Amino acid sequence: LLIMIIIIGFIIHYLNSLKTCPCFQVQNIMNRTNLDYLIIIEIVSIVFYILLLIHLFYVYTSMSSMKGGNGNSESLMMFFTILLIFLNFLIYGYFVFFVYKLAENIKHDCPCAAHPVRYLLYIQAVVVFINLLFLLVGLINM
């Protein structure tokens, strides 16, 4: 978790530096990338995954005390699980979309935008996309 926080810190610093990069801003006028959204999502992603981890821990610890049938607590847990999955789709779907638009805006002849940290952001977007695919399969199998 500490390594993830450090990597996200580098990504946030990179995204903030793009706000003052003149060659990126020229390209960004034509193909608008919402850098503020990406920065906020990077910050919120840490909080979201911690909440998801707490929720999954709660579900795991309460499974042994559940009885058969359709009790209220099971329905409530299922509702919150589906709600978290849909929030995940909404938030991180836009995240992947804006990272894609950001990749289109970065030109190789722009030295301030062509920082190697951008590849960490691209890897993160690919991992998030794969995670969304797994969540979709899990949602279909529910």
C-alpha cells in the first residue's frame, strides 16, 4: 500500500506539471483532457480501495454467522456490493477514458509532457480496465 501511495504521488505530480506545460496545453485545446478529474480520481482511488477492503473484510467475517434463506442483512450486503461495483464502473470508466485522451495529447517532441512517469499512469489505466472487466464478469455471474 505504501508503494502504491508513492507511485500515485508521482503520478499526481506529473499531472500537475502538465497544467503548466505549454506544448501540452496547445494540444489539449483540441482534444480536451480533464486533468483535475484525473488528479482527484488518483486521490479518491486510495480512499475507495480502503473502503472496498473494509467492506470485503466485513463480508468475509460475517459469512460464518449467516444462516440460510433471504435475510435482511444479506440483502443489504448484496445491495452495497452492487452499489460499490456500479460506482467503480462509473468513476474508473471515466478515469480510463481520460487517460486514453491524455495519451492522445502527449506528443514525443514535447519534453515536459514526455516524462517516463506517464507510463506508470498508462499501466494503472490498463490494470483498472482489466479490473473493470473482471467486475463485469462477476456482476454477470451474480
